[in-house]
Amino acid sequence: DMRRDLAGRRVMVTAGPTVEPIDPVRYLTNRSSGKTGYALARAAAARGADVTLVSGPVALPEPEGVRTVHVETAREMLSAAQEAFATADVAVFSAAVADMRPREAAARKLKKGEADVLLGTIELVENPDILATLGAAKRPGQVVVGFAAETDDVVANAQRKLSSKHADLIVGNEVGGGRAFGTDDNEVWFVTAEETYGLPLMPKDRLADRILDVAASFLP
Ligand code: PMT
């Protein structure tokens, strides 16, 4: 890619899943591979941007020329993203953040038959919404891109998330049945305040450039 249209710009990307500990050996997580976020980070760097990638645990190599910050939980991702967001021109939230976490991570491995252990019950509490929190703190000229992972009503849910999360672009994708999570290709909708349109199935690295094209068009 010969375009250097993001030279001098700072781009922040969140990627991958978060993991939320139950005890020292168990956790709650989801099927995100990080492929989408890592493709975004590589594409932004190739276009000349100064890139910070805030990544949950994934099995991908760190992109070259990108500052990668590794986190595990949603709360760790929030604080790392908050720091990078402060100076970012473009922020893309592709991570699949766990919406909930166990209220407490047990200090010792939970075992059946112990008087104080109910293996059938894990009490959950809501995690912070990283995109909604930072989107609400957006500076004029800062461009915010979010995703919407939906099993149904992709477009309506993506349109709702555009305003509830203060995003300039929502990338809507249908998930479940082996789609989007972990795959090399994705078929998505783009939702902005102006328009909603579908894109054809394409590799995630081409999708990354399409997302950055729209983000770049919103930059002052
Ligand atoms: O990683 P891959 O295997 O390539 O898979 C890609 C993907 C399916 C993970 C990606 O395309 C995608 O849809 N990412 C968003 C997943 C998600 O959590 O969607 P959501 O609809 O639950 O959340 C909406 C938006 O809010 C997302 O931008 C998400 O990053 C953000 N969010 C959600 C919850 C939360 N607590 N904090 C957040 O920041």
C-alpha cells in the first residue's frame, strides 16, 4: 500500500477478547481471535500512522512498527485504551470485550464438595463499556469507530450503537454459526450518521483498509 494518508496521525485499536478470571485456573471469554484488530493495526501502520494496539490474549504475532499493549480483563483494557485515546486522532474499538465478569475471582481453585463453594453458580457483574465511556469523552475532530456483533437485526442494532456509543462509524457484523469470530473474511455493514450500506465478503486486511478509508474521510 503506497498511501501514506495517515502519516502524522495517531491511531488506537482495541483487539481480541478479554478474559475474566473465575479462579486461578478458569476464566470467561469469547471467540475473538484478534485477526480484525491486528489487521487494522497493520493497515494503519502501513499508511503511516503512529499506532497503539491494545490487545487481549490472542495467538497472533505483534505487528511490526506498532506499539502493542497486552491486557487481560476489560478493566485493564479500559485503562490502557484510556491512555492511548487521550492522544489518538482515530480510535477503532474492534475488541470483543466481555460484558460481564465474575463478581470476585476466587483466590484458590474452586473445588466440588467444599462447604463454601457452589459450583453451579457464578455471580456476575457488568464490566465497563470501553467504547461508550471513551466515545462520550471524544474531542472535536477525534474519529471513533465501533463494531456491532449481532446474531439478529444487525443494521438496526448497529444504528442504535452509533448514537448510544458516540461513534462516527459502526461496523456491523452478523455473528454465530461460525461467522466473523476467528474467520479470515468478514461481510459487514457500515453505518454512519449519513448512510448505511453493506460491503461484500472480503479478507479482514482489505476490510481494515475500507474502515480506515471512512475514518480518514472524517478527519479534520
Ligand atoms: O477478532 P476476530 O476473530 O477477527 O473477530 C472479529 C469480531 C467479530 C470480534 C469483530 O468483527 C467485532 O464484531 N468486534 C466487536 C465485538 C463486540 O464486542 O461487539 P458488541 O456489539 O458487543 O460491542 C459493541 C462495541 O462496543 C464494540 O466496538 C466493542 O468493542 C465495544 N464494547 C463492548 C462492550 C464493552 N464492555 N466495551 C466495549 O468497548
